[in-house]
Amino acid sequence: MSELTVERHEEKYLLNPLQAAELERMLSGLLHRDECSERGAYYIRSLYFDTPDDRDWADKVMGMNERRKLRLRLYRLDAPSVKLEIKNKRGSLSCKQTATLTRTQAERILAGDYDFLLGEPNATARRAYTFFMKESRRPAALVDYERTAFAAPVAQVRITLDRNIRAAKSSALFDPQVPCVGLHSGGVCVLEVKYDGFLPGYLRSVLSSVSPKRTSVSKYELARSLLY
């Protein structure tokens, strides 16, 4: 099991299909697609875990400055490994801790068996164990979408366009037949902009040229609002 921790700024926007297409065209001439997007958009599925009193969802709805998410994430339904992620936000700053699990370990979590996390050498797994056991976290929402990602080495910029966002009230992480509902009508695209210390001016200008609508609504928040 490997571990990774990343802390950076994060901004989110909503784009209509025309805005998204234009921005993707401009970014394609300025930045490199990341390795996952070399052949086009790639698939992401996330399973979010919340407390019995829905603390993560409530904190987001109430606009709390400090918030948390706990999720399992995969990029192929037949993938041999799954990401266990703890994401903390303070204002616009985001810190994501990631532990890579085997498929079997992810299935153990889905079955409510968390004990193996306590014996793992990395802090993310042990911290997740605490959340599962002391906060009684359980699956709350499954979210699928397709992502196109661009990256730049300056300030470790990463810009993503997420389309066809859909969700289900299900814990069937590996099931390709989970019935999902769309979270946005009319092909709305979610633009996410992540960077370390600053966003270069030329990229800020490109983003501004398509007049994106700033949003604070997360995929998990919207999924919970529609599914429950």
C-alpha cells in the first residue's frame, strides 16, 4: 500500500457545453494533456463515506470553512487497485491524502472490515481506520463522470473538465450496471483549477475569456441533495 499527500489551491466553475468546448480548444494549444487524457476523457468513479448524521454533507451545505471527505476512487471498473482518499479543505486550500489499496482490500472496506487498515505502515490508512470506526462512516453516494485533464509544470497547475456527471445511492463500487441519475441538465461541465502558490496570469486570462461561473457546490453535495 503506497501513500501520497498533496496540498494546493482549488477553484471550481460551471461551464455550458459551448464554453467547455472553447476552453478545451484553447487549453489544448497551451498545455499538455496529462497522461490519463492523452487519448481523450477518462472515467472516474468515487464512493463517498459519511457519518450517520451526514456531517460532511451538512458542513458543505452550511458553508463551513473546514470540511472533509472520505472516499474510494477508481479509474476502471476492472482496475486491480483503488485509491482511498481523505480530502480536507480550508477555504480554497485543499489537502488530499491518498493510499493505494488492492481491489481485495477495497472489497473488505465495502464489507465493513476495516481492521487491516490499522496495521498498514502509512498514516492515511490508519487515519481512515479511525474515521470508519470512531465516526461509524458508511457509503453515502456513488458518483461517476468523465474527465479531461491538462497540466503545466509552473506552480503544478492542473485544469480538469468533468462531464456527464451522474450519481447513485449505492455502494456497488465495481458494478457496471448501477442505475445513475444525471446531476446537471443540459450538458453542464464542471471546471476545476488546482495550483500550488499561484495561477499564471496567461492561464487566468484564458479562463476569464470564457466567463465561467464560480461555484462552491461539490459533486458529493449535489449528489446527496438529489438522491436523498
